Amino acid sequence: MSHYRAMLRVRRFYSLNGNPIHEDRRLGRRYYQENNAVVSLGQHILIEGTDDDSPFVAQLLKLFWDVNSNQMKAVVHWFVRMHEIAQNKRKLLGRDPHPQEVFYYQDGSCDCEVNVETILGAVQVCAHIKRAKFAQGSRGPCSSRHLGNWSTVVKPLQAFTHSAVFNCVFVPLQAAPPTPQTPRHATPSIPNRSQPARKPGNMLEEARARLHVSSVPESLPCREQEFQDIYNFVESKVMDGTGGCMYISGVPGTGKTATVHEVIRSLQQAVEQEELPPFHFIEINGMKMTDPHQAYVQILQKLTNQKATADHAAALLEKRFSTPAPKKETTVLLVDELDLLWTRKQNVMYNLFDWPARKHARLVVLTIANTMDLPERIMINRVASRLGLTRMSFQPYTFKQLQQIITSRLNRVKAFEEDALQLVSRKVAALSGDARRCLDICRRATEICEQHGQQGSTGLVGMSHVMEALDEMFSSSYITAIRCASLQEQLFLRAVIAEFRRLGLEEATFQQVLVQHQALCRVEGLQPVSVSESLAVCQRLGACRLLLLEPSRLDLLLRVRLNVSQDDVLYALKAE
Ligand code: ATP
Ligand code: MG
């Protein structure tokens, strides 16, 4: 852009024709109306800056003779370039700016007077982005109504071949007021959006943020009853100063963690409003521990700030929950991903269920697990009934519920076509009812929609985007292997899932699966398989790693696991 430098080397002369149209004696200013000038009022102008290559852009509002400084001055309205906007605010634009784009600078505190000598010349703002559309050297003011939400072309009126594309958007900017000579040092910032942006790109981004699994939704539709039951359970224990344990189970993505967190938040609010005695909330997560015995260490540390080895911590906790302490406040302990605290002797889990039943413990334990029958497996029934465990099971979401969850998270951000949302919800509900998977697929679909651009479409996420996202999510060599497997192999996989679901576990013995396998054969009108046939099928599936089989064992008690997710198996078998 050397033409600007060339321009700066030219000495500029200014004159004002005619008489002042208005005089402000108090400020010592005489205002002029420019009729036959190179620059006219209302016109857009380039103003000398510190960088010759990118002069400032402004709109000329007034011209006056400043009696105090004996100089001719101009009142202008500033525009700013992207590099003058604070780094962290740039992303709010929601797209990449054009290198020469400028933004309407809306800040009343900004000093907007410049010496007229700094004006380089006029620029023309056109309503079209195509450069060919404006005539070289054409002139005439561009009315500010053109500075709307469209791209504009700005061109110096002097004999330069350069044309600059300025997209003038009304992004309100707040900034420390720049001096007229150095507006580029201003650090304007874009205030937060009060409404979702209307542009499709931004809207998709907004939708993506709302659908992100880590974002906390404003509400948890379809879990009102579960919320209320858990709330009542904890509230009553805290009120009475007693203790208890609740066992919450359900398949992944059914909102267990989200609901319990919401309950705790609401209870803490009740404490703040003095509707509930204060309680001490601590949380541990089986997933975040390298060894189940770490649970003792973490609970002790969170409770008392004390550090101890696992054995020592266990002894200290045992003592704490067994001895009376009159002023003890209730402790609410959330143990998430309890399944992973499984030990050979099962002592960690046992203690977690047992402590709350101690007379002096004042301990409420909320345990969350995927497995339904953990308590039975670690305790003999007599103990289970003594502990009076309260149970709650989160059912997989239905199609309608998933649709409602997504719609509520999007909260009026219209990013999806109705049938596209239906398709995701139906697919996921048919497989697992996992809201997390549903959110992931929807997010991926917004990305695919964005990548495809909007040619010929509404700009909304449609069926094709969702189908592609679904395919991606479930596509793997395993899926192909399942689709190419023999009928008996496919039936065996179905039998594995049926048995897992019956048990509420991710593992079964061959014998248990066999019963399901034979039942499925009957349902399908096939000859029932023999034990050896079924075992051979099981082995083949193990050989191609669709199943994980207990090594060096080939009998009825052979333990069987899936090496792919249940979703993937069901997807491969259903989505033909
Ligand atoms: P896991 O067993 O794998 O830990 P989970 O049952 O604890 O799963 P969450 O982590 O609570 O599942 O939920 C998974 C995701 O789905 C989270 O992002 C959560 O916000 C969202 N979600 C689940 N249920 C709802 C709901 N009813 N409304 C809105 N969002 C939900
Ligand atoms: Mg969870």
C-alpha cells in the first residue's frame, strides 16, 4: 500500500470557503459549511496515523476554526480496525475479519477532534463489496444509514488505484478515549452480547457452546422427580441431624451427576437463606483415583485438611464416625463413579455404606454408579437391610425426553431443523438413551453444517449434517466387522448386551450369555444353538477383538466383556 506513503509526502493545503455559519464565542469556535471542498461534511475520510500503511478512518461531522489554538479543526466519528481492538474481544466477532475491515466506534468519551492537516482525503463507502462497482475518483457523501450490517467498499477519492473493503458493523465499542492524533493506541473492547447473534456462523457457535457437555444447563428437564427425591432425602437428614446413604444407579449419560450437583446447589442456596442448617459438602470421584484406598485419604483431607496414608486415614475416619461430637454439623459426601472403588475385599465400598448408619456419624452419603446391583454384591442381605439403603435408578432417556433436553439447552437458539433434532433423539434413544452422546452428536452436526457452508440451504443444521455426524460417531472398523459378522455372531452380541442390561453390569459369564443366545434363537425362529456352537461363536468374536474373553479358560464360567461400546453394537445392528 505504498500509495498512502506517496500521499503523505504531498503537502496538503486547506482553505475554508465562505463565512462561518455559526459562531460559539464561549468555546472560541467558528463553524463552516463546506460546499465545494475536497472533503465534505458527512463524508468518510482517511486520517494520518502512526502507521502510514493503514491510516485511520472516520466520518467528518464538523469543521471549525479554533480561535484558541488558531488552527482549523474537524470533529469526526472514529472507526477502528481489528488490530486496535483488545485481543480477547476479537473473537466476539464470530468470524475472521477482512484485513481492511473497520468497525464503527461507539464511545461518547472519545476525543473526536483532529487538526484538519491530518486529513489525508476522502474515501467513498459503497454498498457493494465488488470493487468494480465504484467509479474511480467518484465522490459524494455516504450517508451513515449505509453503515448497517452490510459490507462496504471504501476508496480514497484521490488518484489512487487502491480500494479498501470496509465492513462497517455497529458493534458498540468501549474504550479509553484515544487522543485525536493517536487513536490507534486506544484499547477498545466489545461489550458482551445481550442477545444471541443473528448471523448463522455465530448462531451455530452459540448452539455449540450451549450443547457442550461441560456447560451447566439452566435446567434439567425430565429429571424433576429424581431431583425432588434426592433433595428431600438429603434435606430431611440435614434437618434431623441424622445420616443415611442413597445409592443412585443408571447407565451413562442419564443425568445422575448433573442432577446430584443441582440438588447440592439448591440445598446450599437454602442454607444461605437460612432455611436449612449448614452442612459440609465434599465430593470424591472413583475415576480420579489411582487406587480405591485413596478414597480414605481424600475424604479425610477434604473433611479435616489432614494428610495421612490410606490406612491411617481409614482408621481416623472410622474413629470420627463412631464417636459422638455434639456440635458436629452434617457432612454430605458425594461418591461419584463408585463402580471404580471396587477392591478385592470390598472394604472401601462397604465402609461408605456402613459409616452413615453409625449413630454419631451425621453423615449423608450419596453414591453414584452405573451398576445396579453393587450393594448386593458387596454385602450380605442382612447387612443391606440393616443399613436401610435408599435406592434410586435413573432410566435411559426416551426419544421425547432427549428432544426436550436438547431443545431446552438450545434455549431459543434456532440452529437445528426440526426433523434433524428428531433424528438424533430417535437414534440415541433407540441405542442407549444417553444424553451425553446425544449432545456430542448435535455439536458435531453444527460443525459439519458450518464446514459445508450454507449454499442452497437454510443455514440450519439439517438431516444430512446429522446423518454425517451419526455416521462419524459410530463409524469404525468394529462397526464394519459387526455388520459383516454371521447371523449367529450378531445374535451372540445381542445376547451379550441383553445379559449385561439384565445384570446391570458390563460383564457376564458365557453360561449367562448362552441362555440369552438360545432365547434369541427361539425369538428369531432359528434352531437353538448347542453349547459348543455358541462357544465357537463366542471364540470367533473374541479372536476379532469384538469381545474380551477371560484368557486360558474355555468353559461355562468363561467371563465375557465387550470390547466396543454397547451403543456401537446396537448402532451397527440397527442402522442398516
Ligand atoms: P455417567 O454415568 O457416564 O457419569 P451421568 O448419568 O452422570 O453419566 P451426566 O454427566 O449427569 O450423566 O450427564 C451427561 C451430560 O448430559 C451432561 O452434560 C449433562 O449436563 C447432560 N444432561 C443429562 N441430563 C440432562 C437433562 N435432563 N437436561 C439437560 N442436560 C442433561
Ligand atoms: Mg456421572
